[in-house]
Amino acid sequence: MVNLTINGKVVQAEEGEVLLSVIRREKIDVPALCHHEAVEAFGACRLCVVEITRQEWDGWCDYVTSCLYPASDGLIVNTHAAKVNDLRKTIVDLFLARHPKCPEIIELAAEYGVYSTTYQTVVDGDNCILCGLCTRICDRMGFHAISTVGRGHGKEVSPPLHKAPPDCTGCLACAQNCPTSFIEYSAAKGFLTIWDKKFELLKCSGCGKETITKVFAEHLCQERKIPFEYFQICDECHRKQLAATMGEITSWDREAAS
Amino acid sequence: MKNRFIVNPDLCTGCRTCELACSFTHAIEGLRGQTRIYPLDGGFKDLWIPVVCLQCDDAACVKSCLVDALRRNSETGAIDLNQEVCVKCMACVAACPFGCSVVDQQHKLVVKCDLCGGDPACAHFCPTKALKWNPIEPQTRKVAV
């Protein structure tokens, strides 16, 4: 365990734990778009920038992304110093220039007092901030279906060769965790479409409610040895089934007691 | 594990106080959360079954989680869902054979019973003691060999 100071408060952290985890644990609000606890830090959005210094640095300080910087003994962290706020303001300003129509970015920029960008706006820009969270989560799930392709202006998130990805199972983890809700999918009439690939959705045999995709369920059955019958009924019908079974047992007890 | 969560459907009157207690206990920023306990009638007259997570030994939800967000808490004995790690793929919701991993539509989260971190609110509020949080007493009677 190491002792460090965050905004004047001495806190304990594990040696080598990243600063952002410690800051979040202390319930200090530091914005971050590309961070997720399930995957390794990437440092793409730069919004989690903090000011660090040490007693022996004689007033010198450094500005680092807290999602990548490890906690160490005697570190003094300031998450909302004036310079840090200025840096974040510049970052959201740049984000706003690149993604002027993105609601999440507009909201975040307004928090920092940026209502219109001071840079030249990208007119035909999309809402993808290229943080790579979707690709990292896809890798963590073990599918490796999407990745970033191209460089510079042409960089984008895409399945291989811009075709329907063969390894995608339609689990929707990429779309659910996209910080700007850019990844589109549609579910209609028992089919789910994501990354131009069409998946058959499993239907509850009791009420007809659509659950996860058949491919994803089959993957879980194969990888994690879960019986396929578990996926054929929705959660609500599962609960009703359990209540019916338990009710039958309780009614036997009642009959025996009377 | 010092306590045991006991559900006795015979005493349940279907008053749904547990549902309210659960929902208010798991409120986020003042908004009520999704209940983790469901008193259902199960198709029997005058019989209510509080359906709640059974915290299975070999749980399908833990097996189905590809990012290890579900882990057993050794202190409470419950299977805890780490919201920070969860990627909302809905695998556990679909896999649970008892339907006790549920989606909180309002907060866009997957939730399950965590025994309130070792002090279940539903057991406190149950007026008929159909839900109990009893200490596990050391076994006093000798078992015949």
C-alpha cells in the first residue's frame, strides 16, 4: 500500500494501481470517455488529465493522463487545478470542432463552459471519437471482430475489409459501451443487424420475447458449457417457472400439514 | 459467511413490501432501482413465492460472464456484479435458469441480488418473516455416524 494526496486528502492505494481508479474510488468526478474497468487503459481521450507533483520537485509539476499513471508513495495529485481545467477545456473544444453534432460531446463541453468551438468545425464529421473502447472490449470478450483501420484522417473503426465480420456474435458490447453512442444497430422482426451482419435473435418459447442472438448463445454454450435450454426462455418466464416449481413443493407441504 | 438468507413461501402473503424495500435500497441518485426480488403467485391459490437469486454454487451467470464481472463475495456469500467491469452484453440475463439477473431499464444496467452487501433490506421489512437473514449457529447436535 502507498500513501498519496489527492486534492489535499491523504488516500491509500495499491502499488501500481492507476490514478483514475483511486480518484473514482474517492468519488471525485473526473471525466473520461475511453476508460472502462474491464479493459486495459488506452489514454485516447486525454480528458482524465491531472496535475501531479512531489514534495522534492520544488514546485515543478507535471500533467499526466490519470488512467495510465501509476500511483506511488508521496505523490500529490490535483484533479481540478486551474491549469487542468484549462487543458480539459481545450480538449473538449477540439472534440467539439471534430464532432459538432455529437450530443454527448456537446453536453460535456457545456459542463466546461464551451458552447461553440474556437477551432474550425469539421462539417461532414461523424460521432466516432476513435477512442478504441469498442475494439478493446471486443478483444476482451474474445471475438476480435472489429479494429481500427487506416491512419490519420482516414482512420476509422471497422470490421475486416469493411465487410460483415465473420467473428462477430452480435453481443452488442461495443454498441452498449460506446461513449458517443456512435455504433448503430437495429433489432426488428426477430433479427438483429450490426456491422452489416444479420443475426437471428432467440425467441422465448413462453412469451415470444426476443433475447440474445443465437450465435452468441451458441458461443456461450460451447465456450462456457452452459446448456442451450437455459437460453430458450426469457428471464421473466424463468422466474414464473421457478415460482411454479416452488409453489408445487410448498403446496405438498401444506397438504401434508393439514 | 455468518448468516443465511431464508425464504419461506408458506409465510408469504404477497404484500410486495420486499419489492419496495429492494427498489428503494438500490436507488441511484434518488431514482428507484429495479427490484431484485419478485413475489409471484406461481399459479397457486393463496400461495406466493418470493423469487430471488439463489446464489448458486456453480452459477450459470458466473460461467456466462466473458469479462469476469461476476464474482462470489467471500464475506456475504453472494455473487456480486461489478458494475464498473460489466459490459452489458446481457449474457447473464439470458443464461440464468431462474431469471434472477435482470435489466434495470431506467438506469441502463444489469442488476442482480447482492444481499445488500451483507444486510438484506427485504428481510428487515418482511412483516410475516417469510424472508429471514439468520445467523448460522454452530452445529450442536452430533450427527450419527
